[in-house]
Amino acid sequence: MSGRGNRLTPQLQPFWKDDFNTDKLDLNNWQFEVGRGPNNDGWGNNELEYYTDGPNVAVANGVMSINVKVEDMNGGQYTSSRLHSKNSWTYGLFECRAKMPNGKNLWPAIWMLPENNIYGTWAASGEIDIAEARGERLNQLLGSIHFGGQWPNHLVATSNEVNFTVDFSADFHVFGMEWSETTVKWTVDGNQFSIQDINRNLSNGAPYTKNGQPFDQPFHLILNVAVGGQFFSNPQYGPMVTQDEAKQWPQPNMQVDWCSVSQFTPTDTTLATTTTHAPDTVTTHPPDPVTTHPPDPVTTHPPDPEPAANTTDPVTPTKKPGPTKKPGPSKKPGPSKKPGPSKKPGPSKKPGPSKKPGPSKKPGPSKKPGPSKKPGPSKKPTPKLVC
């Protein structure tokens, strides 16, 4: 497959990569998160899938595919997979070259959750949604971070849905996130489309003691594809997908060419660190992060204004036509691993952002989350936006 699609900044050097150039998933790099979340409630997002430990993943010709199947299993109406990396990192450039799915209520997420809940359960210890998408909005992405306090006192800073000029299900693109001590930046094919300032007090009840927390700890990657849930609000996205409708999905999979981590060099003050993922952390991952994101503002709901701290500088993307506006476990529901679309936690979107926990693309807020990614009620209130 083709090589890296972005331009590395001078202080970053390649550190870790999985090219998926084997005939099966490399379990030295990844592990499966199995089930429907710690509380068996669809990862806190009312998602409809059950995550399996292998049948929904295929590796061939240098590409890893997460395939969604229409089948009943252990309370789910569909099966899919959610993977998280066995390594975790603090700071760096995180990228995956991937092709997104196409189909109603499909929720792919590339996201990150914390290795340990140092500051408390989701989302006090954070979640980062690198890329979360909806299978019926093929030219849109969003990137988010979740933080501030334990649910329901969490906050989310998000790009909201950004319109691009490409169909992300038609070809591979490089979805990236550069994370330093002071900022989190989101890119597509090396072009920045959003940035968040984290060099400030991010607490909303969490025991942070300095600026940038909780984003000063090791996070691991999550890749997953969820189905349905709170990320798809009715009436904006219509009734939840049925199994008969799902049998007509044009492309029910997320295909990943490679994932890589580039870290800051030792001369930089933001020197990245790497840790090995503790085994079997699925049950502690927070929910998929992107689930509580408001409905997509581009078509029907006027978007809420983006937080003042967030600025978008899309190069290839085009901004949404009007002012617009998961947290929530995304990308992630109950604490598990991203939360998490947490999309989009617990070894599992976007425990989305994922993906995002996710949310993990994207235990899930996303999947995204990942966010890696909670106790308490499965439905989460709309989070406060921060400036």
C-alpha cells in the first residue's frame, strides 16, 4: 500500500508501526475487547453490536478489516470488533491510514483512552477521539477530547462535524492527531482541520494539579466499528437501522492499511514515553465517547458555536455552512479501558472514542472513543462545551 500521507514536523521521529503485512492480526500489538460493555448496555451508548474476539477481523494484502455482520449474539443484533493497542504512549503523532465504512448507523472510530484512570473514571482521566464518522455522512469527520470530571461532570472540546470534499469510504486517507504538552491537533492527509489548547486548567471537579492534565499520561489506541446508539439522534438520522436495512449496507467495514506512532525526540521538552498495555483491561475501559455529541448540525440542526479554545484551519476540508455544534463515553460509556462513536472503553469505540474506547478510529466521547473510555446511567447528558 502507499506510504505515509502526512508531513512530519522536524521534532518528530517514527517510533512504532503496524503495517498489517501478515495473514492474521498480530496479537503482540493488539488485543480484543469483547462484549457489549461492562454493564452489558451497549457501552453506555445503547449501541446495537456485540464485539467478538476474532471472527469479525480479517487481515489480507496488507490491510486489516473490521467487518460488521448482521447476526444476533448475546443481546446484540450485530457483531463487530473493537481492538486496542498493547502499548500506550504519552505525546506524539498518532496516525492510521484507513477507509471508512458506508451504511446507515455505522459508527467507525479511531481513538485513545488512558492506560490507567489516574484522575478517576471516565472522563476524568481523559479521552482523545482522533477520527469519528457516521456511515451515512461520508464526507464528514469530527475530532474531540473529553476531560474535566467523572460522568456526568465531564466536559468535551470538539471540532463538531467538519465537511470535507472527499468521500472517506471511497479511498484510503491518513487520519492523524498530534499531541503535545500544550495542544492537540487533528489532521487529514497531513492537513490540520482542528486544534485544542490544553495548556490550561481543564478541571470540572477532577483532581488535576497543573495545566494539561489529564493529558499527561499514557494513552492506548482503539479501533472499532459500532452500530447505532446515541450518536445517531432521531429525528435527525431517523429511526435506528433494522437488520433488514443493514443487509443492504454498501460497505459494512473499516479497512486499515497501517497505524503508526511518531514521538518527540529527546531534545524536545515534550519527550514522549511508552508503556506496555496491561492485559485484559477491557472491563475497566470507559464507554464509547462520541455518543453524546449533538446531532449533526450540517443538515438540520443549526450548529452550536465551537468553543472559543477551538479553532479550525482546514486545508482540504470545507467548514460547515452555518454556525453549528460526546462527550459522554464514547467514542464511550462506563469506565473500561475509548470510554466511547468512544467514534464513538473497557477493552472493547469512538470502553468510544473512542475508537474511541474508543471512541476507539475512533471507547470511542468516541471511536473514535474510546473517549481509550462508566458507571452510572447509560444515557449521558449533553456535555458542557469549553472555550
